[in-house]
Amino acid sequence: MDTNILYNNEPKSTPDLFEPQLPKLLLAWFMERFPPSNLLPCFMLFFTVWYYSGNYGNEFEITINLCFELGLKFFALVVLFLIMRIIDEHKDFSHDAVHFPERVLHQTPLTLAHLRKVGYFASIFILLAHVDIEMYLNTAALTSFLVLSAWLILMTKEFFVKQWLAARPLTYASSHMLIMPLMSIWLITLLHSTNAEDLTFTELKPVHQEASLFLTALYFSGFTFFGGFAGEIFRKFRSPEELSTYVDAYNHIHSDRFLLIVGASSLTLMAGFSGLLIDHHSSVKFHEALLLNISFLMFVGATLMFWTIPVLYQLRPSRQLRKIVTAIAAFGILLVYGALFLPLF
């Protein structure tokens, strides 16, 4: 049998990019591989970076221009995640064709060629987002984006050690999750207020003058790396009865207990970096202000929730309990974000 037909690859007859049926196919692919629910974590990350990279403790006027510029840059972040998904589809195509043949990309006339064209348009949009509303080129953000793009290229090549990484799933996850600190730095430089004479990352100054932009970038890097790493662990964690139907589960190599302890540790470090972020930007310490004290208690509560996960799951490992501990992790992350947003009030 022709494997190109079986795997729905480019050589077979496919619709042109602008043919009427293609939007429906792309929409089906979006709903499956990049659903609208992805917008919530994107927005939470975007808003947090915007606030802590230049607006913490400051009054700002909401104008049409501000909303337009922020909307454009938020869409640029969403588009970047979309490009990463398209890259994953190319990188894992042969693997997914065998293990996930029910997916849209393998069941319909949609092909990698179509996704590549979407990726090209998306890349052009991101490049345009580096020009602000006053037509200044943000060279700091553009430089950060080029560094991020170089890491993405290395990811597509599996860092030239594909087999070695495949045998070490946590090393694989951490190497790929390093894209998150690079994305944080890019977002900070993209969102931070600059002018024509102030276009290099080393010269950027936070609006809140007592805060160091370097430390802000460092804390955000830790926050996003450990949060993303934990998310990847829980995404590929399966109960015993699910292992036979999910070949990518990390449990095939590591024990349940080990994975959940690593996941809880990563989430705790994420909460710790977010606490450092608030403490770094505050003119008072945690114990000197009611809202900051509440934020601290929220961090403690989230951390306690994270460490109930390995204990609770060991009671009776099952699919239902896996979903419960995943929900606990998600709620704990929301608590951490809530603590970060609390100083707004």
C-alpha cells in the first residue's frame, strides 16, 4: 500500500490553500489540536508579563490605542503557540500517523503543506508585531524572537540526538520546555515601553524604577519553565488501565510516584518564582501589606495542594483519580495566578 495515501502526506491530491473546503478542514484541525481553551493560559501569561514588566503599582489609562496594541501583541503570542503546534505536527507526523490515525491531519485532505502555509502567514504577522503603533521597530524584541526561533529550529531537529532524548522523556521535556524562558524574555521586550533611543534589552528600564528588568526576566523564566515542565508531566501521565492505549505516557519509563513528585516539585518552584516576582516589585514586603499577605497565603495553599497530588494518587491509582489530581494541579496553578493578580486591587 502507498504510505503517502495511508498517512495523508503531500503527494496525494489536496485542495488549494484558497479552495472553499479548506477553511472547514483547518477549523476542524484547530478545534482538535489548538482549541479555544488554549486562549485562557495564553491570556493569563500575557497579562501577567505585561503587568510585571512595566505596570506594577502604576496607574494607567485604558485607551483605544493601548487596547489595539495589546490586542495585536496578544494575538502575536497566540500565533507563536500556533506555529509551535504546526512544528510539532511536522516533527511527529510519522509517529502520529501510526499511533493517532484518527486525527484530522490523517483522516482528511488536509496536509502538512497547508499547515506550512498557515505557518508562513503566521510568521509574517509576528514579525510585523515588532513594529509599534508609532512605526518604531522594537529591535530588542526582534532580537529575542530570533534567538527563540533558533531554539525552535533546534527543537525541530530534536537537537540532533533524537534517539537519546526519546529514551529519556524528562530530559526531552525539559530541553523543549526551555523555549518558555526564551518566550518570556521575548514577551517582556515586546511589551515593555520603549522609545526610538531605547531599543536594546540591556538598556530597558522598568516603569517601576526600583525593580530590575533582568530579575523580572529571570523570575519569569523560572515561573514559565517549571510551570510548563509540570504541565507536560501531567499531560503525559496516565493511569495503569490507560497505559496500553497511550504510547507517549511517561509512566512507561518512570514510576507514578516519581513523576508525581517531580510534577509537584516543579509546581512548587513555579509558585516560588511567582512569589519572588511579587516581592521584587513591591515597595513593601509580604508581611507589611494585607493584599500581599493574602497573596502569600494563596501561594502556601497552592503549594499544599500540589503536594497532596502524589499522596492522594497512591491511594488507588485509576483513570478517575488521575483526572482528579490533574484538576487539583490546574486549580493550584489558578491560585498562583490569582496571587499574582491580587496586587492589581
